[in-house]
Amino acid sequence: MARPSKPLISRAAAVAASIEIIDSEGLDAFSLPRLAKHIGVRAPSLYHHFSDKSEILEAVARQIAGAGNLPRRKPGPDWPEFFVTLSMNLRRSILKHRNAAPILLQYLPRDLLIGTYEDTARFLEESGVPAHLHVQILDGMERLTLGAVLTEAMRKPSTKSTIFPNVDPESQPLLSKALAANEMTSRQLFEEMIRSFLHGVVRNESIAITEAAPSDNARVSAN
């Protein structure tokens, strides 16, 4: 069947409809014929905007991952909280579409976040964070955030006591005790993980500077 000479739908509408299908029916239910039926067109109409199913799924990944807004926070000494909020925003966006988690694993291109990286690198610079730490922070944030959130999205939602499921108090008494003592939700654990990483970068940099100081002083004395 020939493709229509003019597009009958917009690219954005097709992506939104794709997400609706995946959210409500699951990823296995998604196909070009199913999408065309959902938006009331014939499948060839989709080829005005997408070359194949993979291109649609990549657009879905971009839409979901790009929905996390940049925080409105001024650069300064509390800069880690900017990144905590940024990660929480992305987590919220992804967990709204749990069925799409495998798509983000397969189709999310790193260049999607390049614009965001430029903005966040500028934020780091204006906050006084040394340039040699920027890649460590940005790369680490991507790996931690996407790795943790996509893993969480592909599991069933958990409570404080079921973060580790199927724990047997008799054969795993220490883990069972730890779960009973845990006061953090999955959301709070994620937030503290991100915060701990960022403060760890700051701490390690401070230690490195402190350890380098005696050597610098010794060279000055020798001269």
C-alpha cells in the first residue's frame, strides 16, 4: 500500500500514542499496525516520520528520558542538591512508564543528554567545582541514575521491608534484621545514593588536596 503524499499525523502524536500503548498494554503489544489502529490511520502513514519500528522506539526513549526538567537552583556551594533533584526528576519520569524500561536500556542514545551535560557542566563551573572533576561527576551521575532507575522500573514496586524480596529470617537473619531496621523507602534510598556519590567526590578531592599539601610545602622549603 502506498504511503499518503501528506502526513496524516504529527511525529509527536505518534510518539505519545506509542507511549500510551506501551503503558497500558505492555511492550510486547506494541507494533506499527497496533499504533496505526490506535491513532486511526493506516500503517504507511507512519513512514512519513519514522523509517521503522526501531526509530519509533528510539523516539519513545528520548521522550521519556527528556521529560525530566532541569532544577531551578542557583550555582553555589550546595551544588550537589542540583544533581540530586535532577536525578529525582528523571527517576519520576521513567517510573511513570515502567513498561518502557527495556526500551530505554536498548535505545537511549548518550547524545540525548549532551545538551543537558553542557548546561550542567556550566553549573558546575559556576559553582566553583574544578574542571577535572566534571566528567567524573557527569558520567557517574548517568551511570548511577539510569542503572538504578531502570533496574527499579523492571521490578515490582517494593515497600521498606521488601526492598530485598523473599528474605527468610531463619536462613538470612542478618539481612532480615537489616530490613526490619530500614526506615527508607526506595525513593529515599535512591536519593541518598546520589547524594552520597556527590559528597564522596567532594570528600576525595579534599583528601587529595590535603595529602598534596605537605609535598608542596617540602618543595618550597627545599628551595
